[in-house]
Amino acid sequence: MAFDQTTRNRLQRFVTDARRRLEEEFTRQLQNDYGLDPVSGRASPLESLRHINDQQRETARILRDTLAHYCANSDTDTKAGLDRIVREQAFTILNRLAALRMAEARGLLIESVGNGYQAKGFQLYARLAGTALGETGDAYGVYLQSVFDEFSLDLPGLFDRFSPQGRLFPREAVLLQVLALINHGEIEPLWAEDETIGWIYQYFNSKEERKAMRDASQAPRNSRELAVRNQFFTPRYVVEFLVDNTLGRLWFNWTGGQTALRDSCQYLLVKPDERPEPAKCLRDPRTIKLLDPACGSMHFGLYAFDLFQEIYREAWDWERTNGPGALDSETGGSSDLKPLSQTYADQNAFLRDVPRLIIECNIFGVDIDPRAAQIASLALWLRAQRAWHEAGVKAKERPRVGQGHVVAAVAPPAEVDLRKRFMEELDPQDAQLFEQTLFMLKGLPELGVLLQVEKELPALIRKVFGEHGPMFSKEDMAQWQKAETRLRAGLRDYARAARSTYQGRLFAEDALQGLRMIDHCREVFDVVVMNPPFGGLGQNVKDYLVKSFPNSKNDLLAIFVERSLQMLRPNSMVGAITSRTCFFLKRFTNWREKVILGSATPVVFSDLGIGVMDDAAVEAAAYVLEKS
């Protein structure tokens, strides 16, 4: 089903109505039950709450720990922290219900949200439970929570009921209203579409919010403003055009044109008589890495998933024809990989594992909005489930998908007392390394991949561990990798030990997310595809960006292009949709001469004009660059 303007308007009305009802509900819960008032910013002492039961009291304590964690950053006051809690709770519940509805449409879940109380899954559950769970509304709430728990095994970022974003649940009257909106006939066909969850993310923030932010300040004042002001969904044809001419083009070149992608990639620009020289050793697909550095709902990754499926199938045939040494894993930095034929018993076992491999090996995403990371992980997981469903792989036979490579660029934890307490459990060197690492990540929420970790990390390592010679060496990096492993283990232990102090768990989880972000920034990629932010530089990171990217400092889009080229291996490709003005305005002269022509070769360019990215008032261009 095409997402034309009429269809998008229907979905936008649904998201706007659902958000309003959920935010009103959670504001009332905070005010009436938990002594927290998002309107005034008032937070009553926990001991004053004498009207709630023990379970609610535990939730009240956790909400206060969450608020304290959010407010540890100097730019967040109590009112802003409570606004964030309401917004995140509403977004998470909406996403959970939408995700279950999408899972039903794909045959992955028995009807549970569709038809509300009359859903087949709930009817079976209610027969078994009888009256043990109380009235119908109470029983249905318990049923949904049990479904959340089942899905949290694969998608903890969205479905973990004990996460800070998912502590509240709407009361029966509001839940029924939201279910009625979800099951409205106008949007019924949309739940089978992969793009739907991305449009929900797009429409959660309104045009009015974006306008108010721009009216208040020309440049983004914080990471949320940067995310909301640049939240524009990329049309499917643009996604296919950029992925076809980056990932598709690389595979076409490596195979000497002997690939089915030549015909299936409708936007791949290939001359009729083009026959590139095939690689002597074809790349092992497990080593091909694609990054979307501003991934949003992972629209690029969803289409790249389709191409990777074909790439894996052809790699198996290539190795079967040319022998176990026919695939090159060393180019991708994974020389310990065994040949496919030695890893899998047969082709069926291999193909059954491909969806898992794509998520765990190939597709990387970063976004400064934690909600985007929720959505992106969900979108890829649903895409993998659809692949298995289409291949006739039963649910019990599907490999469990481990942690993928979607990361939210969240602020490093700011609680000084918790940091000192954790550092006391480390040896002195690791403690110093941890403190220096948090300092290095201080601008992460507004920088994301623009933080040049690979340039700053060597100096940090040598400062802590000393120098092994005049040049930064493998031994230096080995020191970091061993220390990082110890820090990860220590933070996980600290999070478990600190469960009685919920704020301690949040501290540890944000620190772990920072370590994952460092790993992303140190990776070398084969493809970068993106719809990056554009416009002025954030107030808090402007000095860093001007110093780090002097040739691209005029606009965020130029900086993202330069940074993407830095993260690519030679002869790899970046595809982007941005404003077209950077290709002719005088202030971008240095960027064009020193970045675009100085370190890359333009391969494809399409001048798209205005009206391409929903309501973004920008004349757009889509283009592909090959790193020299």
C-alpha cells in the first residue's frame, strides 16, 4: 500500500490523538497517584504518599530515581524531567501496542490488540485464568503485560516493563480509547507495512512543536531539539536509489556484474555493456558493514536488509562453486571467520540463519534520539521475522536475534556520587580510564557519530596506561580493549547490585551505552547511507564542530558527509539526501573542493527539488560519493 498524502494524514491523526490521550492519562497518574506534577514541576516527598499500595509505592520510588537521573544534567530542571517522563511513557506504550498490532498482521502473534477484549489470544487466556485476575479490564492488562514480557526477550529496549521508559500503564478507559484508535478501519491496512512504525515515529512530534523550536532559536539548543527539528521521513524511492547505488553497486563490482541485484535493484545505474573485473576473492558478506549515522526508524536499513539477503544467497553459491577459500573475510577485519560451508551443515541451515546474521553483522545505526533506537531495533526485528515467515520457518525453529548494532547517543551519566562509588570498585587505572572516558563523551547527545573517538581515544589511552613507543600501536589498543571488557563487566555487575537503587541501574546502563557508541565510532564501514540533520550547529557543540571540521563547519549536512567519508574504508561509498544548496552556494566552496573532490569522487547525483521530505521546506538532492 502506497503511503500517499491521504494515507499519511490518516496515520498522523491516529498518532496525534493517541499521544494526547496517553500524555493526559500519565500526567493524571503522576499528579493523583505519585505526587509528581508535570504542570508545576512539583515533586512531593515519597513519605507523604499514604494513599497508594506497596506496588504503587515502588513505582513512585522508581519514578523519583528516574527524575533524579534525568535532572543530574545541568540543563534539565524538575519540570523538564517530568515532561520527559510523560512523553517517554506515552511513546513507549504507543509503540508497544503498534508493534503487537504489526506482529499480528505478520502472523507472528495471535490476535491480542486487534479487536481489543474480543481478541482471540485474550479470550483463550481469560478462559484459563477464569476470575483469578479480577474484572475483564484488569485481566486484559495482565495479559498484555505477559505479551510484553515475551517480546522483551528479543526487544528489551522497547518491551522491558522495568525500563525507565515503560513503568506506567494506562487505566482501562484510556486503554480502550487507544485500542479503538489502533483498530480503526481507516488505518487497518497499514499494520502490514514495514514503513508504518517509521511514520508513527515521524508524527509523534507535531509540526507545531518544530515551528515553536525554530521560532525560539535559530540553532538547536539541546539534543532533543536537534532530533525533532530534523525528523523528516525519507521517501522509499530515495532510499532505494541510495542503497542500490552504494551497497548494490559495491556487490555488483565485486561479482564482476554477475549478480541478480543488477535486475532487482531498479535504481542501480549500470551501463548496458558494463562488465567490471570481478574480485579474485569475493567479500564474505558477514564482514560487510553498512551504517546509517542518523537512522531514525531505520528506513535505509530495512531496504538494505532485502539486498543483504540476496548477497548472502549469492555468497553461498560462490563458495560452493569456487571452494572454501573463495570468500575474503580479512578485508573486513574478521580473519577468524570459518568458511560458510564449514560453519553450516547445509544450505537450508545457512539460509535459516541469514536474517540473524544481517542484524548482528551488517546493519549499524546511530541516533541522538533514544526513541529512534527503540523504533529502529523493532523495525529490523520485525523485518527478520517476516523473512522467516516467508521462508516457512516456524517460530520455534527461528534463531534468537542477539543484540544488534543500533545505538542511542545518550548523555554520559552525570551523577558524581554514583560515579565515585563505582570507581571505588575498580583498580586505579581502570577508574581513571572510566572518568576520562565519560569526560570524552560529554557532548555525545548532540554529536553522535560526529564525535571523533578514533582521534581522541589514543591520547586518552596513553595518558592512562603510558606510552609503548613513539607511535600509537596495536599494544596500546589492546590495553583499551582489555580495560573496556573489564569496565563492561563491572558496570553490568554494578547495575545488578544497584537494583535496590534504581538510579544506579540507570547510571550503569547509560555508561554501557556510551561504550557501545565508542565501538561504533571506531568501526570502519563499507557503506554509509543517510538523511542527516541540516542547518545551524547546536549551541553546546559548535566550538567542537568548528575546530574538528573546519572545511564543513557551515552546516550540519556538510559535517555529516565529511564524517561519513572518514568512517569508510577506501573505495567504499556514502549515499545521502541533503539540501542541494551545498553544491552551489559560495560558503560551501571549501567543502566542495577539499572534502567532496579532495577525498571522494561523485558517482551519482539526482536533483530532486522541493517537497521530497514530507513538510521540510528544502530543495533536496540525492547523491553517492566513492571514497578515494
